[in-house]
Amino acid sequence: MQQWNVLNADHKLYSDLAGPVMTTIKSNCPRDCYDGCGILVHLEEGKNPRVVGDPDHPISRGHLCGKCGVSYNGVWQDERQRLTTPLRRVGAKGQGEFEAISWNDALAEIASRYNDIIEKDGAESILGCCYTGTLGLLGFGFPMRLMLHLGASEVDYGTICNTTGSKAWSLLFGGAYVGFDPRTAKDAACILVWGANPSHSAPHMHQYWLTESPARVVVIDPIKTETAAVADLHLQPRPGTDAALAFSLLHALREQGSFDEKFIGEHTVGADEITSLIDDCTPEWAEARCGVPAEDIRRAAQWYGAGPAMLWVGQALQRQPQGGNIMRAAGLLPTMTGNIGKPGTGFFYVNSTHEIAGVDDSYLVAAESARGEPKSVGALDLADRLADPEEFKAFMIWNTNPLASCSDQQKLRDACSREDLFTVVVECFETDTARYADIVLPAASFLEVDDITASYMNLIIGAQSKVREPIGKSLSNQDIFRRIAGAMGLTEPALFETDQDIITNLLRQMEFEGDFADLQARGHFHVNGDKPLILHADLKFDTPSGHIEIASTTAEEEGLPRLPNAGVDEPPGTGHYRLISPASMWRLNDEYGNDPKIIVRSGNAELIICAADAAELDIADGQSVRVSTEVGSLQLTAQIDERVLPGTVLSYKGRWPSLEPSGNNINFLHAGSKNDMTGGSSVHGMLVTIEAVE
């Protein structure tokens, strides 16, 4: 007989029944995903933990998405795949040839090299690179305490992710990290999803939230995603024409009397300046430029304008040449209709849920001990900047895998091959980036460390529970950076604060009634309890004027347009196609790219192309094709599918280059071209040529 139990707050378990006792611990997923799922971990002596969805969690409802369900019970617990001891390079960089060393030896070498570099060249010569490999608050934030205290430089990795959109909406709304509470969808009559693909990037929001809301769902996406396929209306614009579509929606909204003149007069700046730009942007005008039928534009405007309406703008929208302008244009929809600050309304890009809950980010990274503002390097400049031996002497990477996710892959490999670039990588696996390290430090996984999680869509805080000891000699990010600080002879108290004390302080800041054991017993809690938050209810915005700034003097001062405009990208020229590389069903960015089952289920890297384009190129379904740009070529397998428009092709991101036959993934083709704001990536504006391979 087996007994299943949930551990109590003291993590004690007892049973009067005979046979093996199986215990269950509540935890939460810390991955870079909108959902922020709750999980249960079943433990039985002598077996690996079994990870499943938490039926009590409002998002996962007892289920995990396919990629997490496979990987958490697969590669994340496979000692043959995990890094289990510190390593020192013995071969050429990139070859992955290492010898095992002790923690003492690894730390001594790192400390000696870092102290020497700081003394001779200054801490700015050490470049730190991290991102969202974990979104546990400690695992994500604590390492920055050391880097900021040293005064090291940092890679602005958000430039390949969401900084352009954040900047655009900061100009417009004063910020981009306070959106809407998804729970208010029960009051919405329309939900507009623009440039987001919940079916791949927020599978439970796709499965439950969108389908259970009484609202009509409108999806704007150049790809017919699974979410678009089940929406009430799908607008499928030609890539690069989103701003024109936004202005035509504004024209239709004004035409039907949906502008909220009172809201506009009291809470916006520059509305009178945008009026003339809207005049000529009729739905018929947009149909000619965007390829979206005028009647569908008017129908979407009718549903949205009737309100209450919610706008969800995905991070993919700003990864194109005019991404910043497009974000500002899309943000005009709630602005001009007054769909802000009321139940069932609002605009969402990213929710900084932990800050909404009361967490002080400056405490999390110990900003008071920082030595000035760190020098920042954009991710698209990384290959060029890292290649300069005069600028950077050391490269430290954790929570990210830039040699899989960055553009200019070959140039970045060449830069990382510098023998005089002392490179340290903190990782769970031997990633493409780890293969270029001088020292590799094994990191513990989320199953092996206590932490706190926060969804960046749903306003939910969760416990990340340690359910097993770290595999091999791996350590948590926090312990690794504490040990480096100690080996360097540093004494700043914030560098050595314990996890327990930090978690206690974070819970206190969030006014959680109880300690971490209580949070583990509950699993999670909603910010504001059972009552949905109406964000922006005070209609005060953190702009210079305190209003929504349609016309922005800040933008002008920074050399940006004062107003958003209806500009479009030119269609691809003859023989060229616009390549879009969004998130796949089976990978999360490049996480899970090394799980054997996922590799099998994903099959060969594909290029999805419509039948008309395939016929013109004389390409058959399943045939090998060569896809090329100015920086190189990649061989993919053609899949003929009408989810893409003529002139547009699709290949999903997230594969590890070292596990591909060519040694490259789709980012190999991107030359690192930037969009119109913050030096962000325009990866979805990439133009390629295609030819069949016999």
C-alpha cells in the first residue's frame, strides 16, 4: 500500500500505514513564461522526483505544458546530462574539453584572475551576461549584488527581448511593467491579442483564460497560430505593417464614435497632433498596405470600441525594424477609447508582479552597495565589443546561453575564442556557451533550491521548493556568487546575506502573513487576495506630464519621433522572403533544447512556406532547402503550410547549435540588425533567399 501526503509546514511526515510513503511538495515553475504554473513534486525513496501540475493552482490546474512535463522529469534530473563538478578547460575554446577540479581550485583561480584584472584594468573590464534562465527572485537577482558591487560592465540582454517595447510604452504610458490583472477578463467584452502566441508561449492562458472569458477574442498576427485559429477574428497583416493597421483601427474607431473624448481631454497629451495622421488611414487604405480586409478591420474596431476591452501586446511585436513605433501606435487603442483603469480594460506587455506585490528591486540586487552605474553593452553589439581585447578581459555568464540565442553567431564564437578572455560560465548543462569557458561552475536546478517565483502576467507569487539535494557538487546561484565574493576577499555584508534572510525580507515586503514554510504549504498566493486588481485605476502615469503622452517631448529630446506614425516596411524584393522565428511548442527560447525526447519530438529544423511560394521556387514538401542571408546559409526541411502568408516564411527558434547537423541554429542567419529604438533586435525583419537542395 502506498500513502500520498502533502508535507506540512515543518516538512515532517508520518504514517501508520505499511509500505513506502510517497510525499508531495508544492512548488512553482520559474521559467521565462507568461503562465507561472504551480507544480507538485511527488517523492518516493530511491526514485527521482516526479513533477506534475498542481490541481489547486488557478493557471496550471493539474497540468504542465508538454515541454515542462517532459524536461522536468527528463534532462533536468539526468546526472549524465547535468554538470556535476567544476571544470577547467584543457582544449581549445569551443571544443568542450575539460578536466574536473575542486571548488576550492575553481574559486581560487577565478578570484586571482578577477582581482588581477580589477587592479590592472578596472572592474569595467569584466563583462557580466545574464538573463532569464531562471525567474526565481533570488536566482535571478542575487548574482547582480556581486557584479554591481565590483562595478563590472553588463550586457543589456533585453535588447534581444523586450527593451524596445518597454521604452516605447515608457514614452507613452510612463512604464511598461504594470499592465492588467488577467482576472478582470471576466468583465471584458473584447480581448485583443497582438503579436503574442499564447498557444506556444502561454499555453495555459491559451487553453483556459482566453476560452473561458466571455469576451470576443481578436488576434493580430502574421502567422495563423493555434490561438489565431480558434479566435473569433484573426487579422493577418503582412509583417512590418502593424503601425498602419493600428492607425486604420483608430480611423474606424473614430468613425464609429468610439473615441472617449472626456478621457482624452483629461488624461492625454498630444491627441490633437495625432488627429490629422489618422484622417487618411481608412480601412481600405490599410487593406492595400497590410493585406487585411477592410471589413475585418471595421469588425475588430467595433468589438474593441464597444468595450470593455483589453489589449495584450506580445514581445514579438517589437522585434522588427519599426518595433518601437509599432508599440507606440498599438498603445493608442486603449488611449483613445478610454479602455484603461476600469474592470475588463487595460493594456498589457509585462507585469512586474513582484514589484506590484511590494518587493523592492533595489534591495534584491543590493543597489546601495553598487559602485556607480554599470557600463552597458547591447546584445546586438556583443560580438563586436567582446572581440576588442582592450575593452574586456573577462566574460562571466549565468542564466543564459548567448551562443545559442544571440545574432552574429560566428562572429560571437570568434570573439569568445580569444585566449586572453578569461571566461566563467555558471550552468546546469554543457551549453554552446559553456564550451567556450575557461572555468565552468555547476549550478543547481530549481528542484534543488528554495526561492520565490513571480509570474510576469498573472499576479501570482509562488514558492519554489527544494525537493532534492543538488546533483553532484552543483550549487545554487546564490551560493556560487557568495563563494566567489569570499574568495576575492570582499566583506560587503549584502554579498553574504543568507537565502533564509532574503526570503524572510521579501515576504515581509509583500506583507505575506506567514513564513516561507507557510507559503510552501499554500503553494502560491494572488496579489490583492481574491479581489482582482484594477491597475492604473488612479489614471496617473509616470510621464513628465503625469498623463499619457501621445506626443512626447522626451522622445524628441532623445532623437526619436515626437509622435508615432503609420509607416510600413517595404515588401521583400524579388527573390527575397521575410523570415519570422518565433517560439516553438517544444522549447522555451533555447531551454529544453537538449532534452532527448524533445529533440525527437521536434524532428528536423523546418522552414514553413506557403504553397504559392513553394511552387514558385519548385520546392516540394519535405525537401531540403538552403536559406541564406548576407552572413551565411542554413539547410532546413521545407514544410508547405498555409499558416504563413506569401512572401513570409517561418522557422521556430530554440535549437542548440551544437546539437544541429550544421552546428548552427536559425540565429546564425541574423546579422544583428537593430530596430528603431534602444538598439533592440529586428530579428523578425530578416530577409532571406531560398533555394532547393538536390
